[in-house]
Amino acid sequence: MTWLSRVAGCLLLLFATLLVLTACASSVRPRSDFPGTWVQRQGVALSVPRGFRQYTVRGGLYRAGTRPPAIGVLITDYPLKDGVRSAFYKWSDFEAPPARRTALQVELWITFGAADPLARLHLPLSLDQPWLIERAKNGSNGYRYGLFRLHDEIYSVFLWNGPSASQSDRSALLRALASIRAAS
């Protein structure tokens, strides 16, 4: 064998090895702590677990005759018959949250004055923070809520993790809560 054929054989072997390594590397996906799709609204991003539905929260300040801007997102493990208002708004005034369901809502908090003392939550969000608890009309514990500050804005977050909901949905919702971060 000549010197040139040995070099060519080594280069061919090296190329084949790189090709195999590239194929292996492309099939390995990094494990994510927050599986699902990501949604961004008003400077905040969060992971939407597989099988959960997402709804745009609209409101805030806007001109009469125009559609309210998107100020947040609501994710839940079940379809809302009457849209966003059939979740936390309805649960505050009319009924207790469904024990077998979960829901998480994050939205820009429109303030007219100082809301800083109320912004007691911090990222990453978890259940080990000073949440406020809404009481249902029947006196039972309702959903958790609170405010947090991000980039000179105040955001409200509402969380319902029904006691009879499936363990997988309850865990998925807590992962979504912990995933909340600044949108890129």
C-alpha cells in the first residue's frame, strides 16, 4: 500500500466515524424539566403541559370599539365552556372550583397606584411562598393567588390544583407553575 492510499483509508474511516457520531447525537434529545409547548404573553413565558388547553386572557386598557389586548394566559386540563371567565372569575363569585380539575392563570396586573407591597411571590414560583387563598361561597378553600414582579411590571398568578385531580395533572400543573419566566 502506498502512503497516499493509507491516508485516504484513514480519512474514510474518520469520515464514517463522524457520520455515525452525528447520527447518534441527532437522535439524543436533551431532557427538559418542562415538557410541552411554550406560550408567551405580555413579557411572561410558561410551559403548557401535554394534554392541557390554553386560553388567552384579554383585558386591560384599550380604546372603546377595539378588541382588548392579550394580557395573559390560562392553562387547564379541561375545556372551558364559557371561555376564560368560566374559571377563576366564576369561582370567586358563584361556585367552588371543580375538585377534579387544575388551572393556572398568569396575567399582567394593571395598577393605578402602588402594588409593590402586594407583590410577595418571586420566581421561580412554588407552593412554598406566601400565597393568598380565596374562599369559596360554601366556606371551603378555593384557589391560590398572588402577585410577583418581573422587569418593572407586576403580574398576577392564580392557581387551582384540585384535591381530586389526577396526580399526573397535579404534577404537570406544578411544573408549569415553576416554568414561569421572562419571555425571550
